[in-house]
Amino acid sequence: MPFHKQGAYDAFDSIVEARRHYKRCRTNKSFILRTVRKSKCDRCGNLLSEKPADEPNLPDNYDGNRCEYHAKTKSVSAFHYDCSWKGIMDDVVDLAEKMGA
């Protein structure tokens, strides 16, 4: 069962549970997984239970993650927390370059 806390992400035990909870949503949602058994990061390809490939300085017990539910396609993208922010910042840079900034 997800928990809801003002200013925090929803949290689920599995991606299946998240899909079931969000199935009627019409907007994209962000959430975290409490248990990251065999989910892989869509950015670096490592398991979410392992460190991101390009971040060797993180602690060995790193388990930060951030997932996106895409309402239009009813699909989920899972990322390490750091990989997620790198993707967002890459998108910002690409947009700035397109706008000529």
C-alpha cells in the first residue's frame, strides 16, 4: 500500500502495485520503490540495488531510486535517484541549446 505524505513521493513495494494504484490517472506520477529487487535503471542499466555505473563514490548500501509512471502509455521508467537528476539536467541543457541560450 502506498504512503502519502505532503511534499514527499508516493512509495510502493513493486511496480505492479504502482500501476494498479495509478491506472485511472491522466497525469504522469513520480514515486519511489521501497524494495528494489530486480528492477534495472533505465539510464545506466545497473540494478537499482547496485550503485549507478558512473558514480563510484556513493556508499555501498546506496538504494536511492525514482520512478515515473507515464499515464498515456501506462508504463513505468525506473532510475537511480542520481541518474534521474542527470537525465533531467541533460534535458534542461538540451532545451537551452535549442533556444539559443
